[in-house]
Amino acid sequence: MFSNTLKKITIWVFFILIILAVWAVIIAISGENPFSAFGYILEGSLGDTGYFLSTLNKMVPIMLTALAVAIPSWAGIWNIGGEGQLLLGGFGAALIGFSINLGSSFLNILFALIVSALFGLVWALWPGYLKIKLNVDEVVTTLMGNYIASYFVLFLINYPFRDHSSPMAQTKYIDSSFQIPYMFRGSQFSYTFFIALGVVFIFYFIIRKFKFGYEIRMTGSNPDFSKMSGIKTKKIKLVSMLMGGAVAGLAGGLLVLGMNHRMMQSFSPGFGFTGLLVCLLAFNNPILIVFISFIFAMLQTGSVNLELFSNVPAEISGLLQAVMVLFVSAFKIISMRKGGK
Amino acid sequence: MGPDFLGGAEVITIKDLTKRYPNGFEALKGVNLSVKKGEIHSIVGENGAGKTTLMNIIFGLIKPTTGSISVDDKEVNISSTGKAIEMGIGMVHQHFMIVPNLSVMENVVLGSEKDFTNFFGKIDYKSIKLKVGDLIKKLKLSLSPEDIVRDLPIGKQQLVEILKVLYKGPEIIILDEPTAVLVPTEVNDFLDFVINLKNEGKTVIFISHRLKEVFKISDSITVLRNGKTVGSYSKQDITRDEVANLMIGKKFDFNATPPKNEKEEILFSVDDLSLKGMMIKNISFNIKKGEILGVAGVEGNGQEDLFSVLTGDILPEQGSVKLADKELNKSTILEKRKAGIAYITDDRIKNGLAIDRSILENGIAYHHKDQRFGKVLINNKNSVKLVTGIVEDYDVRGVKNMKTPVSSLSGGNMQKLLVGRELNNQVKLLIASQPTSGVDIAAKALIHDSFKELTVEGNSVLLISSDLDELMSISNRIIVLYRGKIVAEFKYPDYDIKELSYYMTGLKES
Amino acid sequence: MFDEITTLYTTTIRMATPILLASLGGALTYYAGIVNVAMEGLMLISAFFSVVFSFMTGNAFLGILGGMAASVIFSLIYTFFVSGLKANNFAIGFALNILVSSLTIFLTRVMFVGQNVFNSPKIVAIPSLDIHTGIYFIDNYILNFSVLTYVAIFLVFLFSFIIYKTTYGLHLRVCGEKPKALVAGGIKVGYVQLIASILCGCLCGLAGSQLSLYNVRMFSRDMTGGRGFVALAVILIARGKPKYMILISFLFGFFDSLSLKLQNQAIPPQFALMLPYVMSVVVMLVFYLKDKKKLETV
């Protein structure tokens, strides 16, 4: 038993070394010494408190958009629409933040976050509904939804809700009573991180311990059988899709309330897709989602530093992430086959 | 004619063959076999004895772990089906390998279409039609080359399967349970067809567990049990009962009788049930308390649709379904289950279990709706208690712990888990479809006993099965479905297998 | 007015061409049993390398070949995972799409020190079929489109021939429906899928070239803009039937064209930009509704 675990660990250490080697090759091709490049990445993500906190900050949208893929995926349905849901959620929070005031900061933040989740939920509703009613392929609809949502938000911040005092297409700032306070001077790190982490753990708990979670798991594993067992599989699929949308919308809300304080053009550098990669890499496991979000956030914040000190553009982080997903997928399959024999 | 009399050379010799799967399962633990030229050699054994695995190895679909195979006295390595075909081996599979959306001729030439292809890869369908048509004529089959397979009845699809194999002109033909899907009257014609093949000089390996058929056509018989060869015999040297006992390994009671717990009161009634576009037409029957009602019929005569209607998966257009005077016609499966109906589906992998989830998770399915297992959170203690009980009561073997996935269990143990789960409810009526397909004799007996026990307290069973032996051994009454209608009813002990099969095949109608 | 219709028509043809090409490619893997979600990435990598090779060699044909080669390589990677390793095709498809998206923009910045766009006068465009008869209708409605448009139309016929009349087509149709029957016939499923994937790579490669080397002559970040998924929608709606694929591709080309036209009108451009995506969902919906009715009446 023990030697088996040891063997597994050895194999995975070996796999990680291979991935690092492939990363090194990519960096070397782009004309940089891999070791110094890794150094810049590490320094720019963990080098000091400020860097470390911005890495944690980066985790917020990544973790939540990954979860937004994972929840429907447990029920056997794909949500590729995290990006659009995040944008709409962000807009929803901003809209509340600059237009109303409930009198208490706590209520304000709570209400804005609920609205952001609702906006995301609505954007998951129609693909989910079309899937369960007509079996319209949800991969295509959620993906198209991203483009539609992103142009729609662009329209909103360009026309009806544009802050005309600004040269850029963006909304007004939200009222300060909506801002989730920063925790440290000189860093944008705020309670959003703990809210996001909390949401991940809540869903971890739901999927493992709740009856509802049990029904989601069974539906994802064998819908025909689940139906025979009296589970309303279509409802489960739809609800899991809505939850996914809500979580992605919440990610947008947290970004607005905790960091940007307004909705703006290029609000998201593709968080939805980074989240998708994280979820694929974590095999839908919430705990792994947290760890891998950390690694991806490190790569993203670190590669900004890398670009500053070398000729390697920051886009390398996306490349390294995608390569990692491909290799880990292959390794997992190989190790499962080896493990079987 | 026995093998000695034939005195043919050995065409296939197998020595000490074993097959061990990555998960540790040993399908074959040492098999020896020698097949002589021009004979019909039957391989018999229980489900799971290793017959199909052995044949798949000979046909190059599976690689053996150890052991040797010789064809015409030369040791060979059959690494692919292509190699097997080159060596003159053809195999008719238990599960159809034909493609429903292609025509008969496309199916037949699949794999040898190169012979009809020009330089640009274009297929000459005209010559194919001629050639396949000739073969059909020669074999005196009632098929047309251009029929789409999907539209043919099962019996004819089987012929397409065989046609496809014979087309390649094999010298050795493996038939894996070819009669499983045929009705009794079709079986005789088919067996004549097999004898005809032998008369043309072909060697036939015939896999079956139907001893009557085996004794009708074989020259030699090899018995497999638990992945091992028990023995090889000339037909004259052994009797049917001896073979039966060798297969099972212990004396088996062939004289099972239905339980005697019937009461006068009617528990469940179906009245004038019809479904447009589906197989079911004006079906009416009722089940008394404590009764086991069997539904016989050849596959595809409405059993699947009847089951779907009774689960609530499809809503019927007219008619009523009543359990103890409660109308359930339009209710969902959840409501039906709550009223006291339990279901055993015909395909445990498809909709009876979630095989990649744990034993625990599978064991509490539907039970989880009960408050005992918690309102919001799942009550782990009660769940474990329930499933442990099922595992013990129904002798589910191979359970390392509750978290192991169901896929690690053997077919029979999966089925026992499923049956145990379904019977652990407050069951008034059990609707079971093919409850013992693909399980061994011991599991079958256990499952039948649990059905009988259910009737002791006045509960009933609706047993849909294509296994006539099963139906006759435990049903109090049998109704026959033919083309979606009930065409006959038999009452224990007036069961006549001949009569039954006449109704099943439509030779007789009410 | 008449000129406007002509422009709308020509743009429709131009925009439909890549969708048609990609959907033909994806239909091959669809028949082989793989719902191809990597077409987006295949088109994008080809769009990039078409521009690069055209820039470096000064030859549009070599540009196309370069794009196709890149697309084939990525298609092979996809097939290695999905068919060889039996990995989840959605997971691998999306990983590849994201990989290509980052890789192309990364290379744009490393190789050309551009920001998000790479253009240069040295990039040679794909030629049009440059024949003028003097008859307005023929010159504007039949001739003078991208060479690849005619190639695409020819490929539709070739595709039908391959699928329904050849050995490989027979294997392909069996491959998706009942792979075991192929194995029993001594044909390797992996081989059939491999060929499908190479052909799919070539076709998506052509589609990418048409996007970046005809009309615009440049590469810009994520310039495929979801067309790989539009092509997937075409395949799903048409169930891989060539005659329907050609019709639906042109329908989607028309929405693209309409979108371009509306961008210069009085409405906010975002609504014009949104149009093709909204319409692809609507068209899917209409077809699925029709299918559902059909199922109910049977």
C-alpha cells in the first residue's frame, strides 16, 4: 500500500519535471535563459508581500470561473460561457453600485453581489434550458453566448451607461460604500479572496455531503439510471448550469467591488477560458481547483515581471498553461493504464 | 459421426491458454482445446466460464497472457482480426457487429471492399450486388442485397451477420451463441444450416449453453468452467446430464417450481393500454397479490415499450394502470416508486447502476429520497448500514469497501447489488426485465429465491424475460406478447414449450 | 441599391467560404466519431502561419501550404489525444484552442514585435479568379471570387463522392456508428480517424488561409472569432450531410456579411457585431425545433 503511494508520487514528480522541461524549451526558443526566466516568474509572483498578494488576487476570478465549469460538469453538462457570465455579472454589480444605495455598506455589497450572481445565472439560463428542452448542443450555445454578452456589455458601457467625463468606454465609479475594503495599505488585496475561497469550499461541501450534490453526481455519472432512481435529471442539469452561471457572475461582481470599482473595456483578459483550463486540469475537483488556480495566477502575475526584464512577452503564461493541460491529460491517462497493470 | 471416425487433422490446437486482465480478473486459467478438420466442435459452459474470451483470442480481438495457439500444426500469433481472417478463421459474434445504417451488401463486403475498388477508391456497387446476390442464392437465404439492415427483423440481421462472415470464405467458422436471439422455430432451420456448412467441408466451433442444440449437431464437446477446460468428449461418449453437471460443477435442481402464495385479491391491473407509434396495442392484464406473472415474447415485440410505459418514461395515449385501485397512468417514476413499485431494468450498465460510482452511492439510489437518509445532508451512518445489509443479504462478493466503484464487481455481483437495492424498499410490486441476463447459476438461484420470498407477504412480481426456462420455473402465470398484443395466457402447471413458442412466433394467434 | 445587394452577396460568398471549408473538414471527423471542437484553433493557427509564410516567401500559394501544414500538425495532436489516448475531446479541444490563441499572439510579439496585429505590405494575398466577361451578373455573381471559394465548391462534390462512393467513405461511415464492426472487418479505427484528422487539418487550414490571406491580408488576435464553432453548429444542424452544409454555411456567411454592412449604419456597432452569433444560435434553435416536431409526429 505504502510503496504504491510512493510509486505514484515518484511518477508524478517525474511528470512535473517533464512539464518544467517543456516550459524551459518554450522559453529558450523565445530567446531567454529558462532559469533566469523561471526566476523572474517566481520573483514576480512570490518575491515579496505585494507580489504575493496580487497573485492571490488573481486567483479570485480564476478559481470562480473554474468552479463555474466544474459544477455543471459534475452533472454532465458543459458551461463554456464563464467569460460572458463574468462580464455580465461585473456589469450588474457596477450598475447597482453607481445607481442605488441601501444605506449600509454591508447590505450594499451583499445586494450587489447577489445581483452579479443573478446576471450570470440569467446568462446560463437559456443555454441550459435549450439543452434540456431541445437538446441543443450547450458547448456551441454557451460559447456563442460569450461573444453576445461581451458585445452587449460593450454597448452598455459605450452608450447608455458611459461615463462621459472619461475618454475611455467605461461606467462611472461605484459608490465607496460598495467597495470591498482593501486589507493592506498599498495592495489591492481585499476580502474578495476569502469570499471566493469560501464559495469554492461551500460547493465542495455541497457536492460531497448534500443530497442535492449526490443527485448531481449520479446524474453526471449515469443520467438514465438516475432517472430510474427517481431523480429529476433535467432539473438537476439545469440547476447545476444556473449555479455555474451564478458563480461566474459573482466572479465579475467581486472584481468590480473589490478591484476595478467600475465596469470597463477589456475588463477580463479571458478569465473564463483560464478558468476552463484550470477546471480541466483539476478534473473538476474543487480542492485541486484552488491549488491549480494558485499556479496559474503565479504564472500570470509572474510573466508580467518576466516581460519587464526580458524580451519574452507576458502572453507566454497562456502558452505554458495550455501546454500543462495537454501534458497532464496525457500523463493521467498513461498513469491510469500503468496503474491498472 | 464422431471425431475418431472423421479422423481429420487438427486445425486448431490450444495449449495452457490463460488471460489475466489488468484489474487482476482471470478470465482464462488454463484452457486446452483441439479442433479437428471438418467437425462441429461445441464449447459449452456457464455464463462467465470464459467461452467468449477464448473465442475472441482465437479471432485476434484479445491477446492471451500465456499459452500457445497452433493453426494447422504451426504455432501462430494472432495479433489482429485481420491475421485471423488471413488464416481462414471467421467469427459470428454474440453481439451484432453489423452496422444498422448500411445495406446488407455494404455490411457483407465491409473489410473486403478492396476487391471492388478501382484506382481512385471508387467502389463498384454493381458487382458487389451481383456477388452478394449469388451468395444469398447459394445459401438459400431470404435477403435482398440492398435492404437496409436497420429495417430487418432480428432473425434476418443474424443471417446478415453470418453471410458477412461466410463471404470471406473461411475454413473455420466460430459461432458465438448464434441462437440466443432466435425463436425456437428459427433455431431448427438454423441448426440445419450449420450442419450444411459441415457437409461443405467447413470446420465449425459452436458456442452455446443450450445443450439440446449442442447435442443435436456436435461431433465433439469441450466443457469450460471458471476459465478452465473440464474435459473434451466425443458426443457418443457422454450424456446431456453429465455435461450439464460438468458445466455447473455441482448437482443442480432442474425441478424448480413457482411459489404458492397467490391470493384472490388483485394488486395491479393494466387496462386497455395503447401507445401510438410504439409497439403496444390494447394491453390488459392483472396481477393478483402474491403472484408472479411472466411475460414471454421474442425480443422486439413490445416488452421494452411495456416496461417504459410502466416506469412512466413514456406516457400512454389511452388506458389505465392501477396499483391497488390507485391510478398511476400519468404519474412519474418517482410517484410510482413511492406507491410501492420497484424496478429491475434489463440493462444494468445502461440504466440499472452508475458503474463508475461507488457501491455505497449505487446502493442508496432512490432510498436517498427517504427522510432516514437526511433532509439536506446525506446521513452517512444510515446509508452505510443499508448498503452493508444489502451486500450481506444478497451475497454481493468482491466488495473491498463501500467506496470501491461498482465497475470492479463482476456482472453477477453487480446484478445482486441491484436486485438487493430494489427489494430493500417497501415493495408491493416488482417489475423485473431480464433480471438474470448474464449472471451465473448461483446468482440466478439467489435472485429467483428473493422473488419468491417477496410473494410470501402478498407482494407480486411482473417478470419480463426472454428466458423461457426462467419464466416456466418461477411464474404462476405466463402471458405471451406478440407484435405488441397479448396473444395467449398459460397457467402453471400447464406450460408447453412448443405451444408457447408457436404463440411467440405468431404461428398461432388467439 | 443594386450595388449594395451585389456587395452584400460578394461578402456573403467571401465569409461563407471559410465556414464551408471548416465544416467539411469537421464533418469528416464527425463521421469518424469525433465531435471536433478544435476547429477554431486549427483555423486560427493556419490563419497565422498563412500570413507568416506568405510574408516570408512572397507567394500566396506557399502561404496557404504553410497554414495547412500548421493546421494538420495541430489536428494530429488533437487526434493523438482523442483517438490514441482516448482523452475527453472537449477538454483537449479547448486546451488546444487556448494554446493556439496564446501561441499565435506570443509568436506575433516575438517574431514581429507587433502588438496584437501583424500586417505588412509584403504579405501576398490569395488571388481572385480574375476573369471579366463584361456581363455584370456573371462578373459579379459567378466569377471573381477567391480561388479558394471555387476550391470549396469543388470539395463539396469531392466530399460527397468520398463519403458515399469510396472505400474510405464506407469505413468512415462505419467508424462513427459502429467502430467494432470495423475492427471485426480487419480495419483499424485509429487509421480511419487519422486520415480523417489529416484531411480535417487540411480543410481547416484552407479555411484559415481564406480568413487571413484574402481581402484583409493580416493576422490579428483571435481573428477566427468563433467561426470554428459556427462550423461545428453547421455540422450538427446538417448532421454531416454535404448539401445541407453548403446551404447553412451560406446562410451564416450572409449573417457575417450583413453584420459588416450594418456596422456602418446608424445603430450601435456592437449590435451589428453581435448579429452572426445571435443568428447562429437562432438557426440552431429553429432546426432543433423542427427536428423535435418531426420526432413527435413519427
